[in-house]
Amino acid sequence: MTDFFREIQFIASAPRLEHAPVDVGAEVAFVGRSNAGKSSAINAITHRAKLARVSKTPGRTQQLVFFQVQGMLRLVDLPGYGYADVPEAMRAAWGSLIEDYITKRKSLRGLVLVADSRRGLTDLDRQLLEWCAHVKVPVHLLLTKSDKLTSSEKKRVLVEVTPEVDQIHAGSTLQLFSAVNKDGVPAAERHVIQWLKG
Ligand SMILES: Nc1nc2c(ncn2[C@@H]2O[C@H](COP(=O)(O)OP(=O)(O)OP(=O)(O)O)[C@@H](O)[C@H]2O)c(=O)[nH]1
Ligand SMILES: [Mg+2]
């Protein structure tokens, strides 16, 4: 555990990219399906229990939420996608907000894609990986909630997902992760810090 995130604090939430903090420095964003565990991953990696809001109700984080790590370094909690129970128009708006952010944000150094290890990748995760490959944004995949898997299930998900990710966005990295038992937290933390420090 490092003290890199010791002074992290919420700075802004933005319903649209125009409302985001000025686009300088370096940023790492967490993205993924609604309820996958993005906010929990941010809290685990920063060693702050209640920094990002965790909810049992999917689709809670509907804005880009910015945290200042130190100076011009930031983490971003992106709105979750793919939640079935929202109107189509709202779903489309979330999609374009995320697409806008990924394609236009100059300070974006890398995306942490969070996916439930029990489900593997969804179609929207694959689409996101394709966008990232297209605009050359590096991706680190967290297969989270690994505390729910047996050791043979853990092996199987890695065997299944690794070639799939390689095929869509070669050079991406991936790991198992759990915000509950902290499996993989140090590795994820190192990855995020490396991106931020450039
Ligand atoms: N067992 C287990 N549960 C987890 C883990 N991470 C998150 N959860 C649970 O999954 C639910 C969703 O977690 P969040 O972190 O709020 O997920 P999110 O991706 O930020 O969700 P949205 O903001 O709605 O898109 C909560 O009930 C968490 O407690 C984990 O590693 N293991
Ligand atoms: Mg969230």
C-alpha cells in the first residue's frame, strides 16, 4: 500500500463533457457495466472506504465524477452502461457521454474497464474495447467480484477472456480483482499509479 492517494478528494461531477474540469495533466477513468463494481474498485485502490458512492441500485452514477489525486492528476468514475431498466433515450445519452469522454479527453492516460468476473465481457464491454483500440487508449481490465469465484472458476475466466481482449484491443492487460477481499488491489493500484505518473 502506498500513500499516493492520501489526499484524494472529490472535485466535480459533470453531466456533460463541457462541464468537466480543465483538460490538463493526467487522468485515469473507471468504466464498465452498471453495478459491475467501478465505484467499489476506486475505493479499494485508493484505500478510502467512502470516496466514490457505492450503490445496490444499478445506474446510480449518472455523471462523470472527478477526483483530484494530487496536483493535475485525477481519477474519474464514469456512468455505468447497459442497465436494462432505463429508457432508451437515457441509455443513448450515457453512451454518447462515455464515447465523447473517451474520444475527446486529452488528459486520459488509460481506462480501467471493470467487469463482473462471473459474467465475463458483455457486448457493451466489447464495443468499448473497440472504441479504445480505435482511438489508442490503453485499457486495463479488472475482472471483479473474484471473491465469488472458486479457484477453478478464476482460472477459467482468465482463459476465456484473455484471448478475447487480445483480439479486440491487443496490448490491453487484465487481472482478477475483489473490492471485498482485496484480491488484486496492489496490482491494480500499481497500474493506475504508473499511468498517472506517466
Ligand atoms: N462480492 C463483491 N461485491 C462487490 C464487489 N465490488 C462491488 N460489489 C458490490 O456490487 C454492487 C455495485 O457496486 P458499485 O461499486 O456501486 O458498482 P458501480 O459499477 O459503481 O455501479 P454504478 O455506479 O451503478 O454503475 C454493490 O452492492 C457492491 O457492494 C466485489 O469485489 N465483491
Ligand atoms: Mg458507481
